[in-house]
Amino acid sequence: MNLQQKIYKKLLEVPKGKVTTYGELAKAVGLKNGQRTVGKIMNKNPYPVIIPCHRVVMSTGKIGGYAYGEHVKTKMLNDEGIEIENGKIVDSENLIYRF
């Protein structure tokens, strides 16, 4: 299994209504300081409906980028019950899924 597949498989563990950070996801697959690598892999996700890359956010609580636009990512997270104000997740610390 290559790194991309490992990251996508790990991301499948994040349930609806929760988010994880680029750093948490990197750590979960054994990448030290791999936040940027995870971000690049998320950006190339060929299965955005199946692999929930919209659930990966910045450690600051900001939602971060999304290949289809931040407004789409915001809507998807809102639809899963996650409240966002000014591009930042409300109460993000309690919504972060840690592997």
C-alpha cells in the first residue's frame, strides 16, 4: 500500500460530525511533520465523495483549502452538523478526531 492509499484508508475512520487535522492524519500514518504532504494528497483525492477529505482541517480550526472551493467544504461540514464562523470551526478542539 502506498502513502496515498494509507492516508485515504486512515481518513475513512473519521466519522461524520468530526474533523481531523492535517498533522493528526500525517502522524497517524507515521509521517513526521507531514502536514503539507497530506494537504497535497487531499488536493488530488480522486474520490471526494467516498474519501471524506473535507473533514481534514488546519490545527488552528480554520477549514483550510478544498479542491472544489472553501464554500463547498463549508457546506459539506455544515451538513454534517459542524458549525463554522468566519472560515473557522466553532469549538474545533472538541470536534477533532484523534487516531
